[in-house]
Amino acid sequence: MKHYSYGISFSFLRKIVLTSILIFFMGISIAWAQQTGLSIHHLGANHSLVMVDEPQKYLLLPIEETAPEATIHVLVNNKADQTIQVRLAANRVDYFVPFALEQYKGKAVTFDIHTANDRTNVRNLMDDACWNEIKLADDFDTTNRDTFRPLFHHTPLYGWMNDPNGMFYKDGEYHLYFQHNPYGSMWGNMNWGHSSSKDLVNWEHHPVAIQPNGLGTVFSGSSVVDKENTAGFGKDAVIAIYTSAGASQMQSLAYSTDNGMTFHIYEKNPIITSDKECRDPNMFWHAKSGKWILILAAALEKEMWIYSSPDLKHWTKESSFGKGYGAQEGVWECPDLMELPVRGTDQTKWVLVCNLNPGGIFGGSATQYFVGDFDGKKFVCDSKPQVTKWMDYGKDHYAAVSWSNSPAGRHTVIAWMSNWQYANNVPTQQYRSANSLPRDLELYDGGDGELYLAVTPAPEVETLRSGKALKYGSFSAGTRKVSRKLPTANSGICEINLELKPRSAGKVYVALSNADGEQTTMIYDVANHTFSMDRNASGLTDFSKDFPAVTVAPCPAEDTQSLRLFVDRCSIEAFEGDGRFAMTNLVFPQKPYTTLSVYTDKGRCQISNLTVNPLKNK
């Protein structure tokens, strides 16, 4: 009897203790959340609800890049509105990203969160760092926190960016859309981010333009100005066609009547479907046939499909191009088709741009092109199938496409300045990836029976020059280094122009370096007529085995070589003076380069007109 009474008492006490512990932990969570305008309910080892009690402009989500992705269903008045993938912090907070709440003003918003962490019970789940750090705010600080954020290259304010999309010019402004993850600095949650510029070098950031919907996330595409209202959405409406990427890839249409600031999704999407994986539609008006033309990348087929349409809604497949042509490794993506002038003649030729990954000339992603003729239905390449031509000879030039409706018939392109081999791992966190400088295109005769792209920095880039130029004039150099100082303002960001005559040298070296011994070395090889860039010792390189590299471009066989270098905090873009080669490479020096040195392997060389312009945006 006495033992029986003790047993009841122990059981009763154990229940009280366990209940008290549970209430204590839940009480901490609920009390803290209520203080911040949130209620957090942990429902299982990997399932929680976050309810917004006092709406503010943003819910700030704490991110840890090594954490697995959590799936967040956003419920508005208990109805599913959207789903995003977020690497919610488990052990530490690397940074925050904002989720905009203003769009749900006056409505009940709940975040139904399913984490992928290896948690066995609710108590372990509650230890995750995100629950103590998630918070409401009326603003989000976008002040730069990254050492390597470029000064004069376009970047997103925060989050991930890859392919440029939907670019058009209208009413004095260039619009640039881009593949964007607003909820982290690694690939995912593809939206169309949006920026605009009046001069191609100073950019204004805008809210996300096109968001995922029931057909999938928003992959790459293009935009045109419908001047004659062929689609029926209004004269001068901006029409975007992009890839909806869900269980399959299909092509969708959206339209804007406010110069691309907001888009309406076409109710009858998709407008093009296929049983093959195809994506990245690029379109333009073809005056001779009186139709819209659309180029679609049949990625795994390594083909470009050509369509025509009278109204941008109904498309007819006309032909395909690509089987056996050019570089055939990896997948074909991000096409563009344009008619370009040939220098020094009244001739024009068509150029089909094809981005591919992997299979680039130095590994990973790159941009190839084909020169030929187009009659409104079919593209015919002038070169033999085995000929491969590269738009850029660096590691970090991909998804290059042009602005539509550009003034004066210009064909200006911009690229994603990274490589899929390491894009998710470069040493930045607040943002990832930048765009290349804008570049104007034309063709030139290579003297070997082939036409090649001439790629030159857009003239607007010269407006970045600021302050007094360093004019070092002419000098000779031999096997001992001859050095000149680079600007110290703005992290040494500058434009370098020079001419070199190799004379008796076999190789001429031009090195950019800092006091810590980090350097990027460029080499002109006289015998092989090549220009190369070696970034093996350029700074941080250990984040990827594929990053240390030497890239090589063919050079004109001329006595004097002209060179333009654009140096930003994390990149070097090199151009032959007339644009006969371009080379784009990321570099991550831990301190700015402060010295330019010239030397040879033997003999002597002559350097002329060495000018260094400090660069600064407005």
C-alpha cells in the first residue's frame, strides 16, 4: 500500500515536470516571438509555423549557406500563395534576406516551414539559430558589406544573379532583367530581377519584375517593344517571353504597359511546348519577312530552333540549326541572332550566338558564335561544322545576349561574369555575381576567309574616367621588371591603355600586383601570336580547384599590339585595341593591385602611350 502510494506520486510528479519543461520551452519561443510581432509554433522535428501578428514591410530571414534548403509555403488567408526554398540558419547566421510583406497588407500571413535539418525531436529543432534571429523590420540595409563587390559593374543589391534576361531600350533607358534568387546568394528560386540605366554604367535597382507561378520558376528569356501592337496588348507594350521551369520546360508570355516596371502574366500560357528540354527564347522583328522571329535553345539536342509569329502569341517552327556545329559538349543555352555590319564594307552578315555549359574553351561555361545568312526561316553557317569561334577567351563570360530596340541600330551585349564551375562558391555572400562591361559588336575580316566578331567596350564606359590620368608615356623594358604605380583611390580601380612592340623579345609580360605578392600576369607570345592571362597567383583561389587557370586568346600578327584593361575589385577585362579579342576573368586579390610591371623573357620591348585612368561611377 505504501509502495503503491509512492508509485502514483512519482508518476504524477514526472508528468508535472515534463509538462513544465515543455511549457517552459514553448513559453520562451512564444513570448519572444510575440515581442517581435511573430508567433512561432513548432509542430514536429522539421515542421514549424511562423505567423505574422504585427505586419511590417519585411520579414528578415536568417541564412546559413551550408544549411540544407528549407521549403517555405507562404499562406495568405490560409491559401497557398507561393513556395520558396531558403537555407534557414541552423548553426550561425551568415546574412539576412528580406521577404516583402507589403503585398499582403491587411491579410493574414503564415509561413509554413519544412526544414531539412537532421532533427529527431522538437527540442532539437528549437535550437536552430534561425528561430532566435528571424524578425520583422520596416527597412533592409543594402549597404555594401563585401570587399569584392565591383564598383562599375552591375550587381544585384543582394542575393544571387546569373543570366541577363529580357533586355530592351525604350524612352532613353536601358532595362536589364536577370536570373535572380532574392532569398539567398546561391542559385535557386528563379525570378526576373530588374535594373535600369540611362548610360549602361550607372544602374538603378527595381523590385522583382516576374515571379514564379503555377507553371514553374522563371528562367531566361527576352523582351521586345511591340511598336505596332501586333500582340494586342497596346501600342509600344513591352512583351517578354521566358521559360517556365516546372516539371517540364515551356515558354510563357508576359506583357507590360508601364515600360517594363510591372508585368502581367498572359492567361493562356504556355505559348510554346515541346517534348524536348528547351529554354531561353530570344526574339526580334524581322522586317524582310514581316514577322517576329524567336530562337529557342534545344539544350540537350545541341540545336537552336527557329520560330516565326505574326503576333508573338502563336508560333510556327521553321527550322533548326546546330547538329554537329561548333563546340558540342554540355548543353546549348541563351541564344541570340542579329545582323551585324562588316568593318570597312557595306556588307552585313548574321551572327547566331550560342552559350554552352560545360564545354567552354577553358572549361565550364562560355560563349560561341556562328556567322552566316538568315532568310527569315533558316540560318546557314558560312564556316565548316568543326570551326568554333569564341566571343570571349576568359573563364568568366557566359549567357551573353543583346539589348533589343537599341538606338541607331546598335548591337550591345552584356554577359554574366562567372562560370558554372564555381559560381556558387566565389568569396562573396551579400550578393553573388556581376555582369560584364557592356560591349558593342561588329564583324571584321580575319584575312583567312573567315569573319569574326569585334568586341569593344561600349563608349559610355569612358564616362567612368575620374580625376587625373597617370600618363607614363613610353619606355623600354627587358628581363628586369620596369614598374609603374597604379591609382590607390577606389581600391585601385582603373582603366589601363598601352601599346607594346616586342622588338627582340620572345614574350612580353604585363603584371598587376600588390605588396603581398598577389599578381595577375598577362603574356604576349610573339611566336605564337597569343595573349594570355594567368590568375594562378591572383589572390584567393582555393575556393575551387577549377579557378586557378591560364586563358589564351589569338592575337593579330602585327608589330604593335594595343591593349585595354579594365580593373575592378574582382575582375580584369582585357580587350585588343580594335576589339579583335576580349578576355574576361574574375580575380580576388585580398589587397588592391598597386603596381603594373613590364618585363620580357629575353631581349627588349617598347611600351608606348601607357595611360592609367582612375574609374569612378556617379
